[in-house]
Amino acid sequence: MKKPNSACHLVDFICYRNDREAAMGGGVYVYVGTMHPCKRLQDFEEIKIFSICLKIRPDHLPRGTSSPLVAAVYHSSSTSFC
């Protein structure tokens, strides 16, 4: 059962979420500060496990670094993944 966005709201952060729909509880959330431009990369997310992939573009990065990729993955012990 998906919780409303108001249940996970944090001031000055954007919540990216991938909820478990089939059962109670579970899923993953990633919070990114509103000052960091961010794009969700759903093509890199796996359907069989709960994951979120993001491309973040902070204002200041070391030379030679363009956009870090961030991934959050949860694999339940009851989930078969082969």
C-alpha cells in the first residue's frame, strides 16, 4: 500500500520513491536536496528488485567529473532474482 507523499516530505528535499505495491511495507526512497538538479534514470532500474537510479548535477564538481550516478537498491530475501 503506497503511503501519501506527505508522509515522507522533508523541507528542501525532493523524494524519489519506488514503493512495493503487492504487499505492505517495503520499497526504497532517495532524497535529493532541491539545490541539486537531478534526473531519474528509469531505464537503469530493475523491475524484479526495488531500485532507484539518479543522475545528479551538483554545482561544484572536481575537474573531469560530469554527473555522478546514484543508485539505491533493496533486494528482499523473499524475492527470487535469477
